Amino acid sequence: MDPNGFGSKQVHGPGPYVPHPRPYAHVIPAYARFLMITNHWQSYSTWQRSHGYVNTG
């Protein structure tokens, strides 16, 4: 058993347990989605500014 869930223990011999290579693999997709939305919003704001839709005093 791996109480931490990090896949840090060595498993000797064949077995059903496969250690997880990345403990934060379930966080990466959400973070990537956040970065994608942020980059999209920044580029959209830049497009608005360049076309005069946003008045940046």
C-alpha cells in the first residue's frame, strides 16, 4: 500500500500496483486550462486595446 499516494515506494516483482510517475498529474490539466484561459483573455484584451475598444486612461 502507498499511504501517501505518491508512488514513492518500490514495488518488487510483478504486481497490479503501478507507481504513479507524477503526483500532481491530476492538477496539471486544471492548471493548463487556467493558463490557456488566462492567455486567451490577455490576447483578447490586447486585441481590444489595439482596436480601441478598451479605454485605458
